[in-house]
Amino acid sequence: MSSNPEKAVSYVLLKYVTEYMDNDVLMLDLKTKTVDAATLLRKYSTDDIIVIDDKKFPIGIVTNDDIINKVSDVKYDIEATTLEEIMSKPLIRISEKATLQDALIIMRDNKVRKLPVISKKNDVVGIIYQTTIANAIREATSTIPRLLSPPVKAVLGNLGFVLQFSGVLLFVPAIIATILGDVTTSSSIYLTTVLLLITGFFLNSYGEKSGLNLQQSSVLVLSSMFLLTLFSSIPYLYVFSSEGLTLEVIGKSFFESASGVSGSGISTINEPEKFSQSFVFFRSYTQLIGGMSFIYLVITAFYPESKLKSMRGFISGKTLRVKELFISITIIFLIYIIIVAFLLYLMGENNIINDVSLAMSTLSTGGFVPSSTIIKDMVWQEYIILMGAMILGALPFTFHYALVKKKFLAPKLGKEVLTYFIILGIAVVLFVSVSEFNTIKSVFYVISASTTTGLQMESLAGLSVWSHSILII
């Protein structure tokens, strides 16, 4: 008997219906004669027929009981009656991405005991039965506990995907470092990539990709951030190796890596310009990886598939799925990075590596400065670009969704976004009036603080207590 039946049931109910559905489905045209349908039911030893129209679209269902009960009625002629006349409609269905829990809810609400499983192309891929779900629950609560419980396997499976995804993304800075001839940085990043992929592979082999509850999701988020930080500290160890592999160097490397993956942006490096451009690029890129991985974790763990049905895909035009949504987010921010880097390139020092690094740091609201001088020596147009990028990176995804969905027309701002802009406007007015900076710098520092980006051109230690208070708030 399972040591924790409640957890076992919860785990099973989060499984996809495709894992338990019956794949053998008899589908017949609505004009099929009932007598012929009855013959086919016996031939294929099944009890259900999915009725399709001339476009192969499922429109109804006929069961063995329907044929027996309805055809026995004197008003039906067994030789002339078609499935269209006796089928149950509209067809109560369920998505292939739905869970067993979703299936039970739909069955309860519609008082049915079976549901055709429909793909995103509106094809019938199977049937899920209430008795099948009941048997799965019964088996889960009566199974002897294994070395790895189902909840642990679910966490390991999702964790493996996150690590593999991050490992693939790290090929970008590795290739950049190779092109620039930076052997130390490129070799360290390649090593990190290989370790991430191998670790992800082993976790996937022992784990299982399935839905998570709140407790499992919290464990997944924490363990993902820790492992990404641990592996991403390897390039820092390579770069800091001139100082010797001391405990202080290991701690410093882990600190810098954690700052990048978490997007906090604080750093112990006083002169980042002394490092190679490829390493500077890697530092900013880790913020992007950490941000994208965190978004994936949040979507996977806390954004049910059913809620995504209300959001239409603005790239494919179809209903969004979790992976499609995450890919869409990645594409959107990739476009943002390209635009911001291009504008900085046109307005500034024409160093594309620094410009892309700065764009990634800004849009991920991380705040790593590629160089201690690049921010300070910028022209006012570049400050405007960075301020826009900081705000863009801090806005919720629903804003970006609406922006692209409406083809860059005026997206509707949520109440929290409007409230943010009101607070931002008040803070700008107050900071300009009490600080010693000019208007552009004052606005820049308020936006940098409010978006948690943390970019700065100079020390803020000499500001008045009122200026510090405004930035803190």
C-alpha cells in the first residue's frame, strides 16, 4: 500500500490523458447506416463510435447502448436509420494536453463517462474512460513505494529539461568566444554546456516529465536556480584562476554566477573592462538564461494548461500551449535585444559585442555593466534607449503579448502597469527636484531603481538622504 495515498492520487491526476487513453477509435461518417455500424462494432470489439462529418471533423458519439436502445424504438427503421439520427451531440471532448483531473471535471459537469481526446488539429487521437482513471487511481494507492516516488521523479524530469535547455542556450556565448579567439572563456563555457547536458540527461532518465503541485514546483524552482548557478560558476573559476583556486576564489565565482542567474546584477568586479569581450558577453548572457529559465519554471509550475486556452497564439494563430508560449516569449525578447543593440550601435561607440551585452543585461533587468566606462560615456540618445529597454524588460508578459497580438497598436495596460507609471512619474518629479543630476540622469536613475535593473554611471554615495529615500522607495 502506498505510504501517502493522497500524494499518489494527486500525482496520477496531474498526468496527461494521452498516457491513459484508448488509442483504438472507430470513426464513421454521419451517413453510415446504423445496421452497418452495429456490424463494425462487433467486428472491432468496441463499444463506441465517433461520428465525423464530410470534413472529417468529429461532431458526435454513438455507443453500443444507443444502437440497442434507440433502434429498438418503433419510430426507428434499423435498415434506414443513420448515425446522424441517433448520435449524441454536441460532442463533449477534451484536449490531448489536458490532465486526468480535467477529464474528471468535464465528465462530472456533463454527466458522461467517456471523452474523445482531440489534438490541436481537431483530430480524434483516442478516448479516455472514467473506469480507466479509477483503475489508475486504485493502482497508485495500492502500489508499494519505490526508491524514487512519483513526485520526486516529476521534479527530476522537469529539472532535467531546464538544465538541458540552459545547456543548449550556452552554445551561443561559447561560439562567440571561439570566433573571438578567447580559448580560456570558450573552453570553460563548452565544459559548462557539456556538464549541463549530461546532468540533464541523467535526471531525465531517472525522472519523468509530468505536472507538478505547488510544493514540487517550489522545490523545482529552488533546485534549478542553485544548479544553474553552480554550473555557471565554472567560467568564473577559469577567469579567476590567476588568483589561485582558493576558497575565496570559489566563493567569489559562485557569487558572481548567482548574481547573473538570478538577475540581481550586483558584482564584486570593480573593473569589468579588463576582461575579454567574450567573457563580458557571457556575464550578460547568463542573466538572459536565468530569466528565460525562470519564466519557463513559472509557466510550467503555476500556469495551468486550461488558462492558456484563453490566449490565442500570435505567432501560429492557434491556441497556445506551454512550450509554444515559452518559445514565443523567447522570440519576443530576442527581437527586443536585436532592436536595442542595433540602436545602441547606431548612436554609440559602434562596438556590437558590448551593445548586445548591454541590451541583454538591460532587458533582463539584471544590471551587469559590460564595461565601467561604457555607461558613463554615453550620449543622451543612448540613455533614452536604455530607459525604454529597462521599462520594457520590467513590464509583465501580458503587455508584450498584447503588443504583438495587436500588431504594435496600443495594447491595453493593466491596472498594475498604469499604477507603476503613475508612481514612476511622481518619483521622477521628486528626484529631479532634490538631486544634483540633470534631468536625463535623474530620470535614468529612477527608472533603473524602479525596474530593479540597477545600471549606474557613477557613485551615488554623495546624494542627499532625500534622494536616497526616493530611490529606495
